[in-house]
Amino acid sequence: MARFEDLKLSDDSAVTIEWDMTPDLAFCMFSAKGLRDELSNSGERVCYFFIDNYGDNPKLYLMERGSRYVDIIAEIKAPQQLLLESIQRQGQTLNVKDNFPVDSQLKEWLLTEVVEVDESSFLLPVIPEKEDIEFMGDPLPQRKTRAINTRLFSLPTDECHLNDNEMNELIKQCGFSDQIFNPQSTFLNDFVESGNIQTVIDENTGLMWQRFGLDLCSIRNMKNKIEALNEKGFAGYHDWRMPTVDEALSLMEVKSNEKGVYLHLCFSKEQPFIFTSAKRKPTGYWFVDYKQGKVYWSSGTVPGGFCRLCRSAD
């Protein structure tokens, strides 16, 4: 009951129930906002009741939708006849398998029996599964501080514009792993401790990386996030940047790890596809997808991307 009570769903609450919302409309709303860069933050959400008529019998749920997550907060054990009549009042036959909003009569029942009462026998909260602490691999070796002139790889740091053929050639020439264009890789990493649990260093490239990264947003908002992070001095540094496509591909592993991403275990799985500074010719941005183990391009707006920032460790 505690999670439902924390929402404080009432007429004078700061959290509003969107009575006309359904899952598909909520998805479209967040997509449109992302396209227009109107998402105020990654925690923005909407809460709504809807009728799920995909099974043998309709069910009534309370849903919470954020910019990158969807949770069923509770099932409402409303009388079946009430749900069936609501579907029919919306002009649908009972054999239509779809999601339906709450109509005015069902809304009145919910206000009386669920929302505006201290305890409701109709409300069955859904207890979310306890999240496991992500395994970040065994401890890494201590830093050896390899001299710059002995590094195995020197990666370009400038932004670039590449068409599809040029990207394919870059992957093959540099020996980067890509499950479509180069499933095998000759690129080697040498990850070591950085002295900070938030970062890791690749001795073979001289780059310091975030172990985790920045949350999902558009390219414009991502640049604003990076600027704000540098102002604060993340991990004690003020020169973090979006990686080039070469740098992002340098992290790609040949095989998917136990967390389901083509990365070393020292990196989080929570940033499955990331922005790079490379633009695509004639349009779009190049992304590196560690979930699928490949490079791809997109507009950079919807759904946007995550980011894992880097900087020179020297």
C-alpha cells in the first residue's frame, strides 16, 4: 500500500492522474516531447488508470510511465461488469482486444472506491522486484602509467562526418568489433584502476572513461548535460567530452558478457547505446550500440541516446 500512498493521487496532489490516457498515448506523448526537447528531466512521469482487454477478461490497472520506464503500480479489482460496460460505452464490442481509457462513469467509481479513500479493498499494489546491485567485474589491475609513445593505439579526437561506406571501412581498418561488418576484432584494451570508483582507464589508448554514463535524452540536451557535468567537475575533472566514434568502438567486445552487453564487465549495462561526436553524411548521428554489438545511425532526437564520456588520462 505504501507505494500507492506515496503518489498522493488526489485532487489537491502535485501528482496528477491523466484520466484519458492509455499506454499507447503515453508512449506517443513522451516521444513527441523528446522530439521537441520538452522533457523537463528523465524523471518526468504520468500516472493513469486504463483497461487492459488483451486477455480473456478485462483488467483495470494503475500505470506510471516515465521517459524511459513503464511500471504497473497496482491492479484494481473492479467488478467485471463495470469494466465490460465501460468498454461498450466507448463504442467497442467486447471481443476487441485493446487498451481503453477510463470513461466518466468508471472514473466516478474509482474516485469513490479507490482514490479518495484511506483504504481500498479493490486496490492490489504490485510490488516491484528488488533490483540487484550490478556486478562491475573483478578488481582491475593498478595503473602502470604507460608512456604515451608506447601506447598500442592513438585514436582521433576530432569530430568527423562519415557516410555508410566510410564507417564500414573505418571499422575494418581499425580492427574494431562490429557484429555485422567485423565480428572478429584485433583491437585490444588494457583497463586499469583510475583511483576513482566512478571511472576506469584504458592504458592502451590513454583514455579515462565513465564506468556508468549519462541518461537517455536528445543530442541537444546531452550537450547541456555534459557542460553542466564539467562545471561541477565530475570525478575531479572538467574536460569530459562525448567520445569520437573510434573511441566508442574501442570499448566494443567481440562477445556479449554476462550482463548482456558487448562491453568489459567494469562498465555498466545501463547505457546500452551511446552518442558519439561523429555525424553521418548526409544526415544523422552515429551511435554505438553495445547491446547489439554494432554501430548505427539515427536522428539524435527520438529516442535519442545515452552517453559514456571520456577524457585524456594523461
